[in-house]
Amino acid sequence: MKTQSSIRRMTRQRRLLLDTLDRKNWHPTADEVYRIVKMKAPRVSLGTVYRNLDILSKEGVITKIEEAGSQRRYDGNPRPHYHVHCLKCGAIADMPDEAARWLNIPKMELPDFKITGHRLIFEGYCAHCQDKEEMDGKGN
Amino acid sequence: MKTQSSIRRMTRQRRLLLDTLDRKNWHPTADEVYRIVKMKAPRVSLGTVYRNLDILSKEGVITKIEEAGSQRRYDGNPRPHYHVHCLKCGAIADMPDEAARWLNIPKMELPDFKITGHRLIFEGYCAHCQDKEEMDGKGN
DNA sequence: GTAAATGCAAAAACTTTGCAAATTC
DNA sequence: GAATTTGCAAAGTTTTTGCATTTAC
């Protein structure tokens, strides 16, 4: 069902980009990926990074995360899983499978909408931002 | 717990903006709100619309929807509810309470993350885009 | 009268794209 | 060798911001 046609050539840049994303619980923005790939391929361009992130997520090799606020993030893990999202700094983390496996979201039916899946995002504050809260007195 | 300090004055623009959002199952982008407010207040600026959407959502009077892909949407209904999201056109619709009320997402605990809530988005295709699919042969 | 809010315009932030040159298979 | 991919730079989109002026209370 999934077109596997776009990945034709494993360029150095593509390889580095995939390596970058191949890390647990890591959900970088395009710019973060760019900066890391750049260390080994200094002349890489942001455009190339965006193009590859787009191609790879269309292929289903990686996942594009749209729920993180204004800036898009990417996830090297294409298999369905849930995320937690820090409301203060925007960070995304994986919800451990063990914690969420038993969640059983039922199949929903709607008259005018064909539902094909769902996303569940837990919100709150990461360790780092919790600490800051204590000093700030609840900044917004 | 919620600072109620920013809404100091009910300006004409603010009133019109709130009226615009006061409609069921309507999740406009800032630009859509702008165009509508503009009909009655032709000199309103997009900046004002953005500023008000921001203030009002911080007040908890409306909701900022971050899950709709690249463009942010807003919801006049501040009470927690679930959304459905069209993968083709980006539209957002409300999941009817009756359909989702019995969903019982348990309280989650994580070691390094303080979870305060969750968002659940059902994905699929709206009536309009389902029709288009049939003609297109599964566009992307 | 005064603080808050607006309009305008410029800038910031993020993402996409055209095209000639380079690279992969 | 041919088609894909890249780098570069320019442009597109969405959102934010500074500041003088206007407005609500």
C-alpha cells in the first residue's frame, strides 16, 4: 500500500540524516538535524535536510510529528507510539510502551468522517522545566 | 489559578473576534478569523487578531489547537474535548461528546515527567476529501 | 487622564522551491 | 550515462513585534 519509490539513492547526506535520527527518545526539529549532519558534512544545506525529512516520512521510514506546537519535529521510529509533550519547552518524549500498552482506544465511528487512526499526546512538564518552575513561580 | 489579568478592555475588535469563534464545530486559522472580522471592521490588522487569539487562549477563554499540522487553529470552546483531523485538507472537527465520553484514558505516571493532561486526535478523512479521493485515486 | 489596545509595517521564524552542478547506481 | 540529489539562494508562509496613535474605562 505504501509507495516505496522515492528512495532511490543512498547519498552521504541521507545516510547521515538517518544516522542522526537513529537514537532512542530523540525528536529533533529540522534545524537540529541540520546542525548535526553539518558536523560531518559541512556543506549540507537546510533545504536538503527538509527534502529528505519529507521524503523519508512519506516513505514511512521516519515519522513527522505535527503535535509539538509551532515547530515540526521528527522521529526515527516509524512504529505507532504515544508521546509526551512539554508545555514549557516544547520537547517531545516517547511514552514507554509498558506504560501505554494497555490503553485501549476503541475504534470510533463518525457519520461524516472516515477515521483511520489516532494520536494521543500526554502533556505536562519535563524534568528540566519542572525545576525551572520552582524557581520562576509558574512562568507561562 | 488562572491569571485573569490581561483582558482589560472589551474593544470592538475583541468583541468581533469572540463572536467569530462562537460557533459550533468551527476551528479557523488566524487568517480565517481575520477575514471574517475584517468584514465588520475593515481596518483591523492581522497583528491584532494574532495578539487577541494569544491573549484569549492564555486566559482560557478559547483554545489554541496545535495538532493541525503547519498552521495553527483556534477553538471557541475552552472545555476539554477531542478532535478529528483531516489528513488531506487539515480541517479539524469536534469529536462528539457522546462518541467519546466513555473513553477513559487513565492517569499516567512517568518518572521524569509531570503529566497534567492529554490530547487525543482521531485522524482520517473528512466527507469532502473522501469524495475527492474517489476521483483522484488516493492522492497524498 | 491613563493604561491598554490598535494599525501599520517591518522583521522573525520556519519551510519550500527553481535551477545549474554534482553524485549515485 | 542518465536520472536523482545536492547546494545555493531566493521566495513563500505563518507568526511576532516596535512604535506612534487611538480607544476604553
